[in-house]
Amino acid sequence: MTRNYDSIPLPSSAFGGEMYRVGRALVQATSIRLDQIVWDADEVLWDWTMKASRMLKPGAFRWGRDLGHREYYVVKPGIFELIWGMRHASLEEGGDGCMRIWTNGYPWRLWRIGRHIPGFGELLESPSQPPPTGRGALARHARIFYRLDFIRLVERWLDRGWPSERREWSPESRALIVEELTRDPCDSTLKIPELAAWYGKEGFGSSEYLIDDRVHTIERFVAAGRCAVLVSAPTPRIGCGRVPNTVWRRPIPTLIRLLRGVARPIAASLRRLAASSKPAWERAQSGEVPLGYPLRTFAIDVPDGALRREWLHPMRRLERRIATR
């Protein structure tokens, strides 16, 4: 099987080729493999926004209204080329070469986003397995953890109590999970690999590095004895900054104007972390977007039913249950 830049399912570009080589070199020069990294999705792999104009229509805040809406996206330059380079080198080093994603989003949305990114499903599976294509396959995938999975895990905890002692859990992870679930069991930004295994998604057993854009999420991952990279990038906001991922008009041009390069800083941060003592975290300062890179932009229409079923109702159900304990 050919494993080089020309074999990946992305448009060819000078910067894309450079990031592919950076990903390969990162694996070859350090102890890091792709299967050890957990990737957040929004603001790490892509930027996104909505238009506020829909909110201002008559009846927009009426109870029971249709919450369907359109979301606009731009993929971070070079990020998937970097991941493909890491995948190929990880496979050659004997790793499984599969990408791990831990998102506060929901399965329907990731499925629709993935349809716009060539090779997205392939990155989640070994070369000997067909990539997941259906929404159900992505929802159940052992290497993707969603907010919906977290909610179901907490509901299981409330029903059955704390699980019996698991020898593979480190004291740091166990103490952190107990503390955080006791403090706020509705905080779905808690990303600790042991939680995924407890829930039944076994794809995070080798996870040692988190790439995320939230400081609190990063700090807790590191408190569990691991390493992390904090991605910093501007997010479109309205209402004096109180409403994130929202614009008044021209969503795609606004995303492009705010877009920053993160692939190279992430790779540099991972190199430094590989040479440092655990636990630790690094801030990946965003850089400029390279000239001539073929940006991938797209939009998806989110139906009311999917949003309520996988995002709104599950958390409301959990919040009501916690409030009446």
C-alpha cells in the first residue's frame, strides 16, 4: 500500500505537502503516535458560525418553534494533511494509525460535517477496515466520544452507582473523575480517557495527548497525569461578545477573515511536550493562513429533530434529574 502525500484524498498544495511531511517527521522523531492523540473538533479541526438573522425573525423565541438552522464551516489549513502524515508514519511504526475525536457536539452533526471532508472516515479506521459511512456507525464508533455519550454515562452512574475499582485507572484520573462528577455532573466538557472506557468506547486506551481550545478542559486532562495542547484562535461573536459562533451577515467571508493557522503550532507544541516531563501542557499560538492554500468551506442544514433529539433534550433531561436528586 502506497503511503505518501500523493496518496491522500486531499487537494495538492505546497502547504499541504509541507504539513504532511511535518506530521510524518513528528512521529518519526518522537514517541508520539496518532493513536495517542485526542482531537477536539470545533475550533481545532474547523471553525464554524451561524447567522443571527434567523433569531430576529417574528416568532423566533416562541416556545416549541423550529430550531433548525444553517451552520457554515471552514476547515483549518493543513490540519488534515498533518494528521494524514501522522497516520502513515504511525502505521509504519506499528501503531493503529487511527484518529480519536472527543467532541461536545452530537453524532448527526459530525456525520454531516464528515461528508464534506475527503478521507474523514478513513482516518478513523485501520487500512484493513472499511470507513464508517452511516450516521449510526459514527454514533457508535469506539474512537469518537460525544456529549450524548457523556450524558448517558452520567445517567448510568446515577442508576447504578460508582463502578467497582478498576486497576487500569490511575489514582490521579480516579480522584479527578470522582471530584468533577460530584461537583457538576452536567459538565460535558470533562474529557478523561477512562470515562470513555467506562462507558464502553474502548478506543481511547492509549490516549496521552489532548488538542483542545478550552483552558479548563486542558487543565483537567493534565491533572489526570497527561499532556495537552491549547489551541488559541478567534471565534466570531455578536452581542458584545456574549453570543459565540454567530455573525450578522457574510458567514463564510467572516470565517475566512478570522481564520488562523494551527497545524504547524500544534506540531511544534507536541514536539516540545514529547521532550518534557509529564504532566504538562503547551499553548499553540495561531499563525497566518498560508497564501495559495485551497480552503475548504461548506454549510450544513441542521434539522430541528436532530438538534432536539441529540443535543437539547438529553441535557435537559439530565439537568432535571440532577435538580430533583
